[in-house]
Amino acid sequence: MKHVKGFTLIELMVAVAIVGILAAVAYPNYQQFVISSARSEAMTALLDAASKQEQFFADNRQYTTSMADLGLSNSTESDLYSLSATVNARSFIITATPASGVALKDGECASFTINEVGVKGSTGSADTDTCWKR
């Protein structure tokens, strides 16, 4: 009696099918996690910019449209969002707009805003509260 070691084609096909099913479940969850982390980067950058904008106002009695005046870059740390400020006499709105990567693929929460009183906003198909809580 000859003893053969190894896998049959059927066993190999079953293993490939199991890996395929696991990947089909895991990949969408991974994509959602990556998008959520990009949103977190935008929110963190906006909160930091708003804080520095208030400090600038305390020092100069006016707001600034220049991120450089605040000691910040015009983009987030990973360059996923670009930052800009709109200033009126006694108010500002800072906006994070998708610039590259997964941020461009996020249709639910496309861009984020914050103003001088801390009111948060977003654009996209999801409501503002949902976007800022993720």
C-alpha cells in the first residue's frame, strides 16, 4: 500500500473558497476603517486650526485667512485634506476639503467646517452629527 502525502485539488479549492469568503467580508470593513481614519484627521486639523485662530484673534484683535499665520500648513498631516479659512469682521469658517486618497472617495462626509463658536458642519449624504461622531 502506497501512502501519498499532499493535498488534493478539492481540498485546495475549498481552502481558496474559504479565503475568498473571508476577504469578501473583511475588505469592506477595512475600507470603512480607512475612510473613518481620514475623517478623524480632518476633524483634528480643524479643531487645532480653530483653537489657533482664536489665539491669533486674542493677540491681534482680528482673524486671519492665512494658515501660515497660525503656524499651520494648508493641508492635513497626510495631505488628505486641504485647509482654508474664510474671515468676516468678527467671524471665521475653517474648511477641510478632500485633496487626495481615500478622502476623495468619501461621499458620505465630503468636507468639514468649523466656525468661531464651535459650530461644526459637513457636506455629503450623511448629516453633520453622523460625520463628526465617526
